[in-house]
Amino acid sequence: MSKFGELIDVDIPILFDFYAEWNDQSTAMHPVLKDVAAALGDKAKVIKIDIEKNQELADALRVKSLPTLIIYKDGEMKWRQSGELGANTIIGILQDYF
């Protein structure tokens, strides 16, 4: 998990999407998050984390439902929510952390 620490220790907001391919809500969020990443460019980063391949991290962060979206900035968790959200809603939330 030291790599995760390096990922979150930056001064731009990082949006993590914890997902699983077998979860319909998770896969429905994929195009939404592509739109978010395209709209924000280098102001924020969107990183998708497959819980099947990163079970230890998902357990450490207590990810219980999918999708779970978490924003980190400067090494700290700033926001967290489970469930689907629209691109404009996510962009608005991320803008609070620019």
C-alpha cells in the first residue's frame, strides 16, 4: 500500500473509483468518470481501482458497497460516497478541492 500513499500525497484532488466488473452500478459509472476526467484535464485525477485485484486496499478503506467514490488531496481523505452520481455532480464536488 505504499504506492497508494504516493498516489494520494499530491496537491490536486484525486478521485478514486472502487469498482468491480461484475457490479452493474460500477460499470455504469465508467463512461461518467471518463467524462469527468476529460472535463477536468490536469486539475484533478481520476483513478479506477478494481476491488478484485486490490482487496487489501479495499478492506483497509472499508469499501463495502460499489461503486465507492473517494476524493483525496494532500494525503487526506476529503470526501466519500457510495453509489452512482452524474458527471456534473462529481465535477462540482471536485471543484471544491481545487
